[in-house]
Amino acid sequence: MKLIKMIMMFAALAVSLHAAPKETEAALGGYCPVCYIAAGKANLGSPEITSEVKGKTYQFVSAETKALFDENPAKFLPQYDGFCAYGMSLGKKFESDPTVFKVMDGKVYLNKNAKIGKLFAEGTAAHITKADQEWKKIEMAMKK
């Protein structure tokens, strides 16, 4: 009887290991990274039009926006790997809301929510300077 239970457990494990992989969640909640700069707003992309960069899948509103992104992803990707820019100025990695953003000097900065976005907007240049410094520390720590 124990042998049958063990065989059944191994069979169940083997089936679960060969199950269909989960679909990966789209980066930026599915919002098109190009639209922040090109359209000045957050537009949902299509799950049928995607590109992958550093293990993250980005969705686009059109083949044209995908082509722009593919030519130069760094131009369109949010700063601080998409973490909240205001939080980064405090040395913290907070998740961000992809609909709360600011474009400054051709770069996209996301924030945690509308309230935090307003705080970020009140001293954007100073927050960016501090966030850039903090991000360098965090990147170095992640490489160790």
C-alpha cells in the first residue's frame, strides 16, 4: 500500500513539473513604454505586440511603437528599473503605478501613486539628483 502511495505521489509530481508554464506578467502592468514619451500619456499595450528586455516583457500599442522601442529600449524604459522615483530619492525600492509618471529631459519617472507623484513634482530636479545617487548604491548592492 505504501509503495502505491509513493508511486502516485511521484506521478503527481512529474505531471506538475510538466504542466504548462504560467504566462509572464507584462512589465509596467501592460502599459506601452513608448507612449509615455511619444504620446505623453499611459496607454495600455497589446499582449500580441511585445518585446523582451532583461527578462521583462513589454507590450506596445502598435508595431510602430514596438519598432521604436526595439531600436533603443533604454530611451523608453522608466528610470530606476520602474521603481517609484520619489521612493528612490529616499533610498527605497517601492513598486510604482504605471499610470503615475513624469517625463523630464526625455526620461520617464514612475511613482507609487498620485499623492506621491505630486510630491515628486514639487521638487523634481532635486528628487532626481538624489534618486540617481541612491540608485547607483542599489545597483552596486544588487551586483554583489
